[in-house]
Amino acid sequence: MGDDAFIEVDGVEKVFDVRRRTGFLRRERRQVRAVDSLSFSVPRGEMVGYIGPNGAGKSTTIKMLTGILTPSAGRLRVAGIDPSRERRRLAHRIGVVFGQRTTLWWDLPLIDSYRLMRRMYRIEDARYVRNLARCVELLELGDLLEVPVRQLSLGQRMRGDIAAALLHDPEVLYLDEPTIGLDVVSKVKVRGFLRDLNRDRGTTVLLTTHDLTDIEQLCHRVMVIDHGRLMYDGELAGLHEAGGAVVERTLVVDLERELPPLDVEFTRVVKVEGARQWLAFPAGRSAAPLVARIAERYPLADLSVREPDIEAVIARMYARGTSVRP
């Protein structure tokens, strides 16, 4: 592990004992290896995508990094702290957001949850006021502070959870599906906030998500875990190459009128239906310049980007036994 590593994971394993009934009075005990010889490091201030299929070991890793679970073997350090041994000390230096579980008090107005967290973390008044004001402004929470959490939409509650995780100025933020179920506008707001947070404050971010757009817009580095093992560690473009096949994204282009198949560099037309055309392009290539070319050359009415199936890429990697690290 490098000397500049802020998060260090060295040969970590997590094994669970599972018992199941095999007869009237008989139970069978077996071991399930959720994380298997996992090693990686994350420098301070880096934003990393941590992805994989359901059950791959992502949540188990994050629970060990926060001290909720203790590794069965190996070594973990976050900011030089062993999470399972010094969980309370570490809690003041980390923030956690679980997309499908809230840390807010369900029946209380949003502002009351924040006041309770100020007491829990013993945040000094000036710091609390400053951080709350910043989060309220950037996440547009001003009209929601007096609303009970149970009355918030999923997108509103998610923004509220992100603010709650940042009130005590954590040095590292763990995000588990932070944009799940959000509408397009809410996703854009959350991504923009996280990008600014990482750039302006140097907050280290570990992001788990099934949304490739989250990774593309926020992370320069992506790690893939499957069956508890690190399958890939590098750039997103390299992930598609590691899958062993050309993986493509699709531009769905709605024109103002019917036209012959569009001729745009790095794309190929795969389908035409009236004024709508489907253009495939390499998944590792940015969509932005392609969209700009189409808008410049053709009468564009609307356009959307369809992402490739990330789980299919990972499945091909696993079937080939691929393990790629820079």
C-alpha cells in the first residue's frame, strides 16, 4: 500500500456462518465468503466508483470500512484508524449515505433531524450553521426543513440524507446508490453537488451504484467486485475493453423530420423509424461531442442516451476469469 493511501484494504476477507434446517431437529452449517482476499487503496481526495452485481460484496466492504462489520482476515485502515477497533473515533471522520435506508428521523421535520445530529456529533455552533446553510442552498432544501421526513419524496429525502452525512465535515463519504429512484432533475443536482464537494473540499468519496452515468460524470477510477473479489481497477473505458467485447451505448435521436441514416463519426445507425434513429457508439467514448455534432448538423428535436448493461460486462469478465489492475 502507498504512503499516501487514505483508505487501505489489504487481503481482507469476510466469512459468514450460515445455518439452515435439513431435518426436523437437524441443521446444517456452512460458510459463505462474502469478501475474498480483497486489496486496494484510495488516496485522499479521490472519488472512486465501486460497482458490481447484487450480492458481489459491495455493501459488506462498506460495512467493514465503517466498522459495522469486523473482517475475518486481512487489514483495514481508514485515515490510519482500524474501523472495527475504533468505530466511535472513526465516526467523526466519515459520512455514510445508503440509498434505500435513511438516517433521518421518520416522523420529525427535517430540521429536527439535523439538530439531533449536531448534538450526536457535538458540532460547534458556528460550524453547524455554516455547513447547514451550504447544504440547504446547494441541495435546495430551504422549503423542506419543516416538513416531516415521511412526507418527503424519495428525491427530497435523498438530498436530505446527503446533507445529514456532511454536517460534521467528514473526510470520507461512502455513498450506496445515492441516485436510486431519483428523477432526472434530482440526479443532476445530486451529481453536481458531489462533484463540487470533492473538488472544493477534497472529500474522499467511495461510490457504489448501478447507474453508469453516475460513474461517468463523477469518477475517473472504477473498481469492479464480483463474488467478493476485485475483478478490475482502472478507468471506465478500460472496463469495457476488459469485458472481452465491444460494448456500446446508444443515442436515441428524434429529428424534426424524416432523414436518411445520419452520418456521424464514431457512430453507426442500427435502426430507423420515421424521424427517430438509434445510433450506437463505443461505451468508452464521451457522448457530449457526438451530441454537439448532431445538434450542429441536423434538425434535432430531442435526444437521449441509453447505457449498456454493466452487469453483462461484469458477467463476461467473470466467465473469462478476467482480473485487470493498472
